[in-house]
Amino acid sequence: MSTKQETIITEDTISLYLDNDQEVECDILAIFPVQEQFYIALMPQSPIEGYEDGEYFLYRYQSDGNDAILSAIESDAEWEAAEDKFEELLDEEEFNRMEK
């Protein structure tokens, strides 16, 4: 799934505009760094044809304070590093909830 540079961020959601001009509203799960690059994990709020329910998306993330720019992760190694870090964050969050 690719996005144009046009994005809208409001609180904890973001609207993605896909190449076919379909708008997809997503919850922002996390914005996190891996080495010197930031990534964003998104969960669509409603099912998208061709994707599994519960499937999340990872993108490279940049912000200048006003605008967010999402770009595709190009290599398998970069994808795996971002995915590993995101899953680590999820595990930590789940562990922290169990301690309470």
C-alpha cells in the first residue's frame, strides 16, 4: 500500500489517500525510532479489501512540525527492523498493563 504525500493528522488518527484516491482513516498506534529513522504504525479503522482484519501498516515517518510525510519502507531488512521494534513496544505495553 502506498500513500501520496498528502496526509491529515488529528489527535490519534490519520487519513491516508491511496494511489487509487481511496481515503482510509487509521488509528496511530505508535511513532517510534529505529536508529536515526522514525516510523509510524497505523491500524485502519475499517476493513480494506485485500487486507486481513487486524493487519497494521508501517511507514517511514517525518514531520516538520506542521506536516507529516509518510513514505514506503523499501527494503526487507528495514521492514524487519521496524516491525521488530514495533512488536517490542507492543510486548512492553502488554507487560506494563499486566503489572498494574
